Amino acid sequence: MTRSLQLVAGLLASASFATIAQAGEIAGHVNDTTGNRALASASVRIVELNRQVETDRAGSYVFGDVPAGTYTLEARYVGAEVTTRTVTVPATGKVSGDFDLAAFGGGEIVVTGQTANLSSALSRQKAADGIESVLTRDAVGQFPDQNVAESLRRLPGVNILNDQGEGRYVSVRGLDPDLNGTSVNGVRLPAPEAEARSVALDVISSDTIESIDVKKSFTPDMDGDFIGASVEIHTTSAFDTKKNRYSISGEGSWNDYSGKVTPKGAFDFTQKLGDNFGVAGSVSYYKRKFETDNVEASDWKTDDNGNTYAETLEYRDYDVERTRINAALSFDWRVSDTTKAYVRGNWSQFDDHEYRRRTTFDFGDFDEASGASGSTVSFDTADLGSKDALTVERDLKDRFERQRIRSVSIGSDTDTGTWKFNWQASYAKSSEKETFSLDPMRFAADFGRASGVAVDIDNSGRYYPTYAVTSGASTLNDASNYAFDRLELTTLSNSQDREWAAKADLARTFAGDDGDFTVQGGVKARWRKKSYDFEMSRFDDYDGDLTLADVLGSQTYRLLDMGPVANKGGSADFYLANADGFERNPANSLIDSSTADYAVKEDIAAAYLLGRWDSATLRIIGGVRVERTHNEMTGNLVAVSEDDDDTIVSVTPVAYKRSYTNWLPSLTVRYSPQQNLVARFAGYKTVVRPKLGQLAPRYSINEDGEAEFGNPALKPYQAWNFDAGFEYYFANNGALSVGAFYKSIKDYTYSSFSSVEGTFNGIDYTELTIPVNGDKAEISGLEVSYSQVFSMLPSPLDGLLTQLNYTYTYARGTVLDEDGLARRIDLPNASKNTFNVVLGYEKGPVSLRAAGTFRDKYLDEVGGSADTDRIVNHHFQLDLSAKYKLTENIRLFADWVNVNNAKYYAYQNYAGAQRLLQYEEYGSTVKFGARVTF
């Protein structure tokens, strides 16, 4: 009840500013020539006073404290003709200054399609305070993207990390996704995954957004929790357009590996209920079935004869079904000419049902390969000792998980031209949940000396080794030889992350002779709690006969014949029908269930003060933000010991508290000596707090003293950042931009392994794996972007357009290896080179686009030494898109995603060569459908 009263009081306070009448006021709207589409981020200037403002998303602007007189107003928008008009301002009161802008060369501004996206994105980029890239609603429809992450990879300096061939996490300037902050409609989103702080944006559909701002520099009125970028997603508002709009689309999606056609549908609308109230919403549904062929290897070794091979080799066949359901709804109210209030809600659900059939060869009992010929190594069971064996495991993973992200916000914005006040209260919750997953059910067989089995491993392939059974194939591939070995049944995996927040900002603008000076301050409070509850039952035996033959299925693997595999649904069905026959291991079940559990509270109180100078040529923003962080953390100490061959498990709850303060100063300069030229500089400090999963005090130690700890003493990343940029905007819709950046990061985190005995928080260990703070890392780089609509060319070439961008990132830090020695590394997930190339054609009813995206190799995981570091290979993907305008309201489209069947390849540099850790391929996806707008 108290929160509700506070929200109502804040709204009334906002509305009260509307009663303040400011003498000499100019207010208006900027639209396209039809008057139906508002133009956001158009620049409006009072020429005689050199005062300039930009329109908001509804195309509105206001100047306050304008002396009485006659003035020239000038409106600019990228790709549009410069338009002027004369207004006479009275001594008191307000005068209207509306504009309808025409496209460069005359005619209407096209408000949909590739050209429209370029105009809108470049106008917003040009108007921005700092370094920023923008993706608008129109752009999303031009690419064959399946979620927000894949849409973002088209921007300068932005790339994505894939999961099962789909874009998932956003990397900015080659940096780790955990160094980004993500918000929807101003609400910071918590993370669904138990171990992450970054938000996997494949949960959010690209159909529900109006625009995405990727802000790469910081001002004090922003949350200071990013080093890569602040990714700010905006959904549609009823006042984004002048007319009501309804749109519906239907689509079929076909994956050439699965051979299945799956549906996608979306509906969105804006509806005004009178002049001052409106509602906007959207809903989308997308189901996709696809398959992945995978090979993984681990524990590479070189034997005494110089033969190099992996002790463990896995062949994995994935069948995946993913369903995305997204909905957004917003209510907008024009309380007065100066105040707008809103309520906005968003809901996203992502279901991932994964079947994985796996065949695993374990050569660990072989001291050396039996023989070698070129790149092929042989393993003959005849050369094993009497107690040794070639172990082959065949298992099935049947996992269903559901992620949800939901947020709701209420607030208002007041702008009188002299005073500005806004407030917002919000709630956001993210979750990831499993309630019944076989992960996995495993069948195993040991082939000893008498089995007659011999296997050759051919390492000559570019990406992965293949195997051939040279002796005993019938024995090795007999499903009845594989007895039940283990079932790991996840009965609950429940990650919950929720955050309440409230903020308020107040600004006062003082009109000067050649610009405006603004003093602005604000406060914000965030109350966050993340928890993870994991319950797993491990079954090590079955009371009866159970072999792979009892649940035998068929494979859809294309890389080779992986032998007999389990039926996709058969293992779960067998367990449910015979649950009483499975013998549960209570000790191991308790270990697995207790080790993962944790809860972390993170409360942040922030305040800021800034000064802002604005003129048509110069904008300076300087100030400081202070953030006070308080943590309360709980977890378990799980200790395992042996007593008379019995496993004894001790679970002890542990708890920690801590608080710290960060001061975040910043200075941003935007200089525009002429209207088509912008130079920017920004220097600022930001902070990224440790992953909550790493921070949690989760301690596990086995009977040999081998320990894996969380670290509640982890310090946050602290970074000094410097950005400089130069942008030149072409008159006929295009721009060239060049930017440089430098970041000095203190206390970055990485996972450390030590084989040296020691003590941590009073716990003795012989070996330790723990997240720790590094010393200092330096990041520097260069961004170049070029966009151009070639409307100056003769027909039909005047429909051509292109977008090119390239980013170079140098990111280095120091870590300690397993022997405690320092070594230099590239920072995890930092790609040196990324680029995007888009070639488009849009003329008449036809729209064509080819998009290629490249990401350089990067360090994925830090190993105990350089030859065990995990590296992900470079990635290039080509996508094609075609659209045809059948009528004014109907558009047909077809997309071809991953034309070149781009692969995923991870490796380590061991024994003088790249050694496979993981390889995947997914095939292409073709999409086709129609969109109707009315």
C-alpha cells in the first residue's frame, strides 16, 4: 500500500509542473510530409539564439524562456531537406512551431524499409550525447533475425556469441557480454541463468521492439554498471505514429537438417483513445525445430612414442525444439502539454527442449596408443592390462527448461522547456526452471583384452577426428552389451532473479545568449535478490535387467555412424513406468543438490549531479555519480569424507555481508562546427559487479582435499574509459564515422586453478578452483562505419545502399597459472576483429539484402596453462533476405539464414597443433511469410 501511495504522489508531483507557465515558449512537433509519422531525434534550432533541441520519440520539442521577438526555426533530419519557418514569440505565452519534413530531393520521407531505417538510426546517432549506435523497428524487419541478439549484431562494434547456432549473448567491442548492462523501457533486466549477470537476449523477440540504443559511453544520469555498453531496448508507444496501426504477420521456418517446417506469427498495434490517451501492444509466437551435429574431445595427451590423442572423445547428436512467446503492452497518457505518464509491461518466455544422444570413447586405461600411421592412432584392447578396459558410454539427455523475463514500469516525464522532472518505479523478474530432466541416462560397456575390439582414431580432419572399428564391430555396436550405468535426474533447477527499482530526476535549464545551461540531479534505488535451488537424484543401479536395447532408438547424425543410440522419449518413459526399480545414491544426490544452492542480495543506492551546456555547436556534460552497494550472501560448505568405505557428506550453511562505494565521474563533449559534422569525446569511470554466482559462498571439498569455491570477497571491475569519435553525415542519407576507445580495467575476474596447498576462509585444501580478481587489463580499439544510400546514381542503380562497419579491439590482462606464475592473456570473449557488411537494393516494390557478419577468434576459458586455454575459432555467417510489396498494405518476404552453414569450432593449442574441444554444425534455415498492415 505504501508503494502505491508513493507512485500516485509522484505522478501528481509530475503533473503539478504542468501548471508552471513559462513566458516566451516555442513548442511543436516534427513529422514526415504526410503528417502521419513522428520523426524522433530531429534537430530543431533557433537560428538567432543558436539554441538547439532534439525531438523525443513522439516528435515533440519545446524551448522555454525565449525572449519576445521574431525568430527563424530550422529543422533537420538525416535524409531530409532542411526546412525553416518564422515564428513570432509574444512576451508571455506559447507559440507553435510544427514541421513536416520532405525527403532529400523532394517527395515524402519513406517511413518503412531499408532507407527509412538508415535515416532514423543515423538521426538518433547524430543527436545522441555520447558514443551510440541505434537499431530501429524498421531495421529489424529488414534482416532474417530470430531474436534481439541477432538483430544487434548488425551494428558497429557489436557481435554475438552463439548457442546451438542461434545468437544468444551480445558482445560489444569484442568484450565479455557480462560487461554490458541491459534494460527494457528503462528497467534494468536481471538474468535468468543461475551463473550469469548478463542477459541472454535470445529470450526477447525482435517483433516487439521499437528501437534499441547501444550506448557505449556514460553520463551521470545512467546506471554505471557497464564497460562494454548499456543496451537499452524500447517497445512501441501509442504516440510513435500519428495514425492508429495494426499489423499481423505469419511465417514458416524450415531447417534443412531437421527437415521440419515450424510456425511464427506476430501481431502488434497502436490505438489512440481520444487525443491524449493511447495503448500499444504486441504479441509474437515462434517455434523452431532444428538439429545439431557435434563432436567434443578432452584430456589431450602425448604418449611416450610421441602420439597425440584425446583420452575422451564424444560424438553428440542434438534434436532441439525452441519456442518463444513475447508480449508487450503500454498505456500512454498526455496529462498536459508538458507532462506524459505511462505504464509499460513486457513478458517473454523461452522454452528449450533438448534431446542429446551421445557416444563416448574413454581411452584413459591405455598408457599409450597401440600403434600409429600418419595422423591415425590405434587402440587395440589386446594391448590392455588384465584390469583395464576400453570404456564406451552411450547416453541420452532429455532436458526441458523454461526461461521467463517480465518487467513492469510506471512513471511520467515533464518538460516545460525550463524545468524537467521524471520519475519511474519498476519491477523486473527473470527465471529459469527445470522440473524433470534426464541429464543424462547412461549405459556403459567395458571392453577388455578378450573382447577383440580395436578402434582407429583419424585426426587428419580439419575440425574433428573420426573413428573406425577395425575389429569387434559387432560386439562394440551390440546394444544389449550396454548395461544401465547411471541416471542423473534433475527434479528441480530453479533460478530466480528479481529487482525492484525507483528513481527520480530533476533539471532546471537557464537560457543564455548563445545556448542553454542545465543543472540536473537525481537519485535511484535498486533492491535485487538472486537465488538458485537445485535438486538432483543420482541413481547408480537398477533392480533388474536394463540395457540400451530396452530403449533403443535411431540417430540423425550426419558426421559418421555413431552406433546404437537411445530413443528420444524412451528413457523418460521407462523411468516413469519403473521408478521403484532405480536405486538412488543418497550421498551423491546430496552432494550435487547442496553444492549449487545459493542466495545473494544486492542493494544499490545511487545519486548524481551534472551540469550541461547546450548550443547548436557545442554540448558539454560533466558530473559525478555515486553508487553504494550492499551484499548479503548465503551458500553451503559441502565436505565429503570416507569412513569404512561409506561416504559421509557434511552440509554447513554459510553467510557473508559486505558494502562498498564507487564514485563515477564523467565528462562528455559533443562539438558540431557545421550541421553535417560531429566530433565527440568522453572520459568516465564505470563499474561492473562480479557475477552473483561467482560471489556466492558455495564451497565444496572432497575427501582428497580437492576444492571448488565461490568467492564472496570478489571486487567489482572498475574501469576508466576514454572515447573519441568523428562523424560526417551526407546530405542524401548516409554517414562516415571513425572512433577510438581506451579502457583501463582494475580487478577483472577469472577462474583460477591452483595445485599448491593452502587455506581459504579457514578451509584447508590440496587443490583449488576459485574465481579471483586479476590485477589490471588494458583495452583499446578502433571503430569505422560507413553507410550510404546511392540515390544520386541513375536509375535503376539509385536503389542501391550499403552499410559497412569494422572494429578492432586489443584487450590484454595478466593471470596466474596453475603453478602461481604470471602470464599475459587476451581477455576472455574479446575478439580482435569484427566486421559487418550489408549490401541492399530497394526500389519500387522490391527490397533485397545480403548481410555478412564476421567475428575473430577469442579466448573462451582460461586454462591452467597456455596449452589448455579454450579458444573459439573465427566465425563468418551470410544471410539473405528478399521482400516484395504486393499491395500498399501487404508485403511478402523470404529469408535464408546461415547460407554458408557456418560452423562452431573450439580448440586448444596443444603439442604444436590445434586440438579439438568442440565442433558443431547446424545447417541453413529458410523462412517465408507475409506481413499485413492496416
